[in-house]
Amino acid sequence: QAWTADTMSGKMLAAIVKPPGGGPEVLSVGEVDRPVLKPGEILIETRATALNRADTLQRKGSYPPPKGATDILGLECAGIVKELGEGYSGPLAVGDEVLALLPGGGYAEYVAVQGSHAIKKPKDMPFEIAGAIPEAWLTAFQLLYFVGEFKAGDYVLVHAAGSGVGHALTQLATAA
């Protein structure tokens, strides 16, 4: 029988970085405390996550997590809402399938995140695809439309078009 957080009260499995950081060999799976929700947060049971450059830099010890965030890697995930924190009044409900942009924690069985940083996952989209959308695709969308004020017919110069954000930005601009 697989061990999960549901079989051990208050604990879960997560990818842990052995100090002081380094290559992939410093990663291991270990038991950590399950997140306790703060006001406005939701608890997501992670079904999929993605690997981002920031994760590799954090693993190496050269990119600290945001102040107050978990030191567990993972800036995005897709999963199922398991709990709503006190004061959360958004559109999500327990049982909803979601994707979320995280300050960290996506490499764990459960992650707590502000409810406003999660959206419902399209029903026909697999978790594995949804888990790779938030960081690159939402960043690209924000840069293209909010920062760059892009409109159909505009020209766009994309530096590092082979990166996750660059690749997403190129596809968004082409599709407009």
C-alpha cells in the first residue's frame, strides 16, 4: 500500500533539498508537516507540478524562496481542492480541480496557496498539462497583454524564445 498524507495525520511527502544545495542528487523524498491554512488560503492535493528554472536555482541554493514561503520547491501545480481556509470567499469549492501559481510547495502532496492564485482546471485538460501552465503561460500572458499592451497585428521581439516563458509568449502572440 502506498504511503500518503491521508494515512499519517498531519504529515505528507515532499521533495526535500539537502543543504547546502547542488545538483539533482541533493533531492530526496521525505516526510514533512502538512501545511496549516492561513486566512484566505486553500489546500490543494497535488496531482501534477512542473520544473522551472527558478526551481533549479533554488535547489542549487542561489535563489531563495519568497519571505514567508515554504522552502519546498515547486512554483505551480494542478490538483484537487481539499480544504478552504478561514475567510476564503472565492469561487472555488472543495473537490474542484484547479491549477495554481505558487510561491513554493508544488513538489509536495499538499500545498497551501492564496485562493486568488488558483483557477478551475478545464475538465478535458489532463492534470499533467494543467500543472505546467501557471508559471510560464500566465507570466507570458501578463507580459504580452498587461505590460506590453499587445494587440493583434503588433510585432513582438521575444528574447530567449526557447525558454518556457518565451515559448509560451511566442505561441500566444502567433495565435492573436
